Amino acid sequence: MMTKKSVLTILLVPAFLLLVPLVANQTVEGFNWNPGSFVFAWVLMVCVGCAYRFVTAKAGNAAQRIATGIALGAGFMILWGNLAVGFIGSENNPANLMYGGVLAIGAVGAALARFEPTGMSRAMFATAIAQFLVPVVALIIWPHDFSPGVAPVFGLNFFFVLLFVVSGFLFRRSGNKPEGTRVRMTA
């Protein structure tokens, strides 16, 4: 159940974050967000905040909350970056549509796991594999539009793969152990 305070936080934090591009609109030459861009960005951030709150509502420990934050943050950056400029070639390169499939794998996997840590771990590892395959498939199918180059594209994708893998390990570590539970090591 969301409290009035958490709803206000979810609604107001994105509004305050959007003050940065609002100031940039006024001061940075070439920075030109229209009102629709601000509305879209606010709605997207509110959706991420709601998803975080929903998934972590019954989280038993900090590892699970951190894993959720990393996964949602990675998904947000993938969506935002792709909508803004695209990661492979131009924003019109069809290879960039594969990132939607990556996000779908993560979302469907999380739903099938019923947001339980063990299943979420598997979903994040599957998402990492899908993320890794995007530039491989793009290089095979669309080698003519692979700017900014092989190393930068694979490097950026590796960053997201790493985020999903870290999230997966944190979910695995969290299991269903409540916070403060210690695992005893025996010799």
C-alpha cells in the first residue's frame, strides 16, 4: 500500500529532476526540449518510481531493493538513450528496436517470477544475455550503420550487461532472507 508521502515523492522527485533540462533549455545553445518532452520524461520517471515501489513493497532486504533499483535504472537509461539518439547508428537504425526486446525480456521474466528474488535473478541474467546479443546481431545484419564504431557500441552494451548481471547476483544473494540474517560458514 502506498502512503501519501510515497505518492508525493514519486510525483515530485521527477518534477525537481526536470528542473535541470528546464534550465538547460534557457541557457544551453542547441538544447531544445518542447513541452511534450518534459511531459514524456516526467511520466516515464513516475512509471519507474511506481514500478520500484511495487516491486520492493515486500522486499525483505536491502540487496533486493538495490537490485531492483539497478535493473529499473538500466532499463530507464536504455529506453531514454534509444529514444533520444539510438545506441547503434542513427536513431532510425532498426537495430535499436532490439533494445525493446531486451526490456520486454526483463519485464516478462520479472512478471513470470512474480517478483520473487530467485526468479528475478534468472530474469536479470536472461536480460543480460539478450543485451549482449543486441550488438552481435546488429553487427551481422546491419554492419553498414554501426556508428559510433564497434568498440564504443560493444562497450556501451557491456555496461548495461554488467548492470543486469550485478542486479541478478544481488537478487540471487537476497533470496528470501530477511535483512540482518547471517549465513554461517562452517569449516
